[in-house]
Amino acid sequence: MANDPPVTVDVMQRVRPGKEREFEILLEQIIGTASTFTGYLGSSVFRPSEEASSEYRVIFKFDRLENLKHWEISTERQKYLTQAKELTINEGTFSIITGLETWFTLPSKPGVKPPARYKMVLVSGLAIFAINQVLALLPADWLGPLPPLVQLAILILITTALMTYVVMPRLTKLLAWWLYPNH
């Protein structure tokens, strides 16, 4: 798994004026098709926040880099990219993020370089420590009958899920001033 990590693909695309509706339909088709591929974990679409802007940000998540590559080389995706050329201003930008960087993405600041590794380690470590302290306060009776290794695996899964979906998105936003001082 170390050589085939989970990945996040960040796509920035500017849409031609008057082609927004067609682009939205195509985007729905792309996401629908991507969701049928092995390892697809989900997508998020960030539409232009200002009327004057035409830039969309689309995030795709896959469980493994290998599964992302299968999607990227698929004939379906190639067909969609050809169709998108008619609706977009340029080729757009694509970036692939793996590892801790996926916990440190700011939807409001696309294309921003991840923070320094020591900052990621510090914030992640403090968050994991806090989560584990809270989990230690909960009654563990429901884990009692399980073998210690299974108990540990369950606690790690809970911690990881909380980190990914609850704690890190909020902490990243809250600490953006320190994590991204120049932005």
C-alpha cells in the first residue's frame, strides 16, 4: 500500500461563457462514469463563487494510485476530455495529491502548495492526540470481548475517519493563517 497510496486529484477548469449548462451536464456524466470505476471514493465540485469567475474546481478521490490510473487511461475519460475541450477555455490544471497533503487542502484556495511537513506533522499529531484522549473517556465495554488487536484496529479506523472527515478540514481552515502564511 505504501507504493500505491490513496490519491486525491484536484482539477481546475475554466468554462467558456455561455457553456456553463453544457459543462454541468458533462460534469455530471464524468462523475457518474468515474463512480463506476474500481477504487472510486467520491467527488466534490466547487462551482465559481463569483459571477465574474468561470473557474470550476473538481476533486476526485481514489483508494489507490493504480485505480486512478485505470480511470485516467480509460476510453470513457478520454471521450469526456475531448468533449470538454469544446466547453472550456484551456486545458485546465490537474494535480495529484497523496499522503498527509490530502488532509491539508483548502477548497477556497485552489492550487496552494501544501504546508511545510513539520507543520503537517504537528497539527496532525495534536489532532490525533486529542481524538485519542476523547476516545479514552468513552466506555470501552463494547470493545471488551474483542481481541486487543481488533480493538486497536477499530480505534485506528475511528481516529482516521474522524481525522479525514471531521477534524482536519476544520483545523486546516482554523489554522490557515499559520499553515499558509503567504496566502
